[in-house]
Amino acid sequence: MRDILPEINLWRRQDKQIALATVVKVWGSAPRPIGSKMAVTTDGGMVGSVSGGCVEGAVYEEAQGVLSSGQAKLVEFGVTDETAWSVGLSCGGKIEIFIEPLAIGPSSTEVPT
Amino acid sequence: MNQEIFARLAKRLEADQLTALVSVVGGPGLGNQRLVQPGSQSHGTLGSPSLDREADLLATEAFRSFSSSRRIISALEPDVAATDLFCEVHPPAFKLVLVGAVHVAIHLARFAKELGFRTTVIDPRTAFATAERFSHVDELVTRWPQEDLEDRKLDEGTYVATLAHDPKIDLPALEAALRSTARYIGALGSKKTHAKRVDTLRERGFSKDDIARIHAPIGLDLGGRRAEEIALAVMAQIVSVSHGK
């Protein structure tokens, strides 16, 4: 999270809509550990990684849905999943990713104490 | 993640403070979050006081293990779905303290930075510890290790390597590290040098178990002799220790 924070803060200052994706479960030889994160915006912004490149595109698409509905979502990618297969999670692992809208609510950037 | 939780989390990450974030990733209250901080009040609710208690409990375990976890909490009432919780721990950044502003330290600090460590180089010899040689480190200290290290918090997230090749600098640093809870202590030098060091430390009252915490000769055996290669061997050892190996 710390590594993608500067980018997220920049996007927030630009009033961009941001979704945050976090790896919450891995099976087998998944390429990124639990807690790996990626943040995306509605206008193509992307920072961080959840799979080392295999499913980022699909996560980006799912994140757009999360941003338009405003509802967090749990998504699974793996070799048994048709979408994941087509985007190439060919390492044989399976991952579960939690995607949520980030920092919704009043746009004040004041940090509570 | 709502505005308040995000602001608090960002602030704690920037201040390098141990924090856990518990999220409902399935079941009722999907997306609810609770921020837990050791020794102080939690923020946000997962939807019920009993779930919040579970969250605080999960976080307390995570503060010990430094690892994130997942738990399904079955509902108390029938016909209500179970709650799927993800507890993510955000440990403080790993810190690497290098004693001796030698050539190996230049490369080691560079590798460490790439791997996300906060780097400090300590050497009283201002001819070695120059801003030009160490522009890439987070902190360059031109004092004696015994003056600096006693005040520095060498905690479970701290890795210490003594590289000076001069017992006047290395020994006081090793003593301070042995008195701390530092996660890793490595000392550059041959087996012969280390044997002498062990004798001195024994004379100064350290036990065999204390001294066994020191990785010496330092680094994994990669077979390299160049400064860059030694730095890589030390970094590899630090990474393996960080994963509990």
C-alpha cells in the first residue's frame, strides 16, 4: 500500500475516481502474495500490481464496474475461470481479489486526529 | 474504503506505524472496514459490536505474526449469511542499519532501497561517510556507533550489518545490536576475525546464545568476491531472514 500511496494521493488531489484492488487469497503458484495492491482510475490510470501482469487488464475492467456501482466486490481468477484463462493466468495458480471504491464521501483531505 | 479510514491509514503508513485494516469481503456489510492500531482505539465498524470484537482480535494476532489472514465468522442468527473477513497487516517499513561507510555499503544500501528498506549508514570517518558516496541512503550518520545506536530503536523490523572491518567501529555496534531485539545482525570478516570478535564479546559478558545471533561470515555463500557480489549475498541473507528462513 505504501508504494502506491503517492500516486493515489496525486489522483485524489485531481478529484479522480479511484478503485483499490487487493489480493486477499492465493492458491498454488500465484505470482503475487496476499496484500498485493493495485489502484485504478476511470480514465486509464493504473498503479501497482496484483498478479505480475496476468490479470491486471481484467481487474481494471472489474474495477470500472465497482466504481459505477459504488459497491465493493470479491472476484476470483484462476485456471478454472474462463476469463482468467483468456487473460492468461497460466502459472496454474488461483487468486481472489477484493475490489473497492476508495475514499468516497466528502472530498475534504483533512486528516482526522 | 471511506474517507476517514483512508485518511487515517495513509497517515499511519506515512508515519511508519504498525496498523491493521479489517475488511468485510463477503456476506452482510460487504465493504465495511475497521482500522485497528496497537495500544489505541479502533476506528470504523464492520456492522455489529461482536464483529468489531472479532476484528480487533484478528488484528491483535496479526500484530504478532506480521501476516495477513482471512476468517469466516458464522452468523449468530439463522438465515443470515456468514461474514467473510480479511485482516491485512501493514508492518512498519523494514530498516537496514549499515555500520561502516565502505564500498560494500554503497551497493548494499542500493539493493536495500530497491527492496523497500529504510537505510541508514553510520561511520565516524568523514572521509568515507560522504554525501557524494551515499546520496542514495535515507540517513547518513557521521558519529561513533556507540553514540548513535543506544538511542536508536533497533526493533523487530531492524536489520543491522557491520562492515567497517575495524573493531573500534564494528564492536560497539555489535554490542548495541545484541542488546536490542534487532531481527538480523550480520558481521563482515573472515572466520578468524570473527573468532577474535567472539572472544572479546565473551569477555564483555555476552553469552554464547547472544553471540549466535550474529551471522558471520556475513551473507549467503554465492561465491562472489566483488563488493557488489558481497552486497548481494548480504541482501539475499536479509531477505531470507525476513521470511523466517
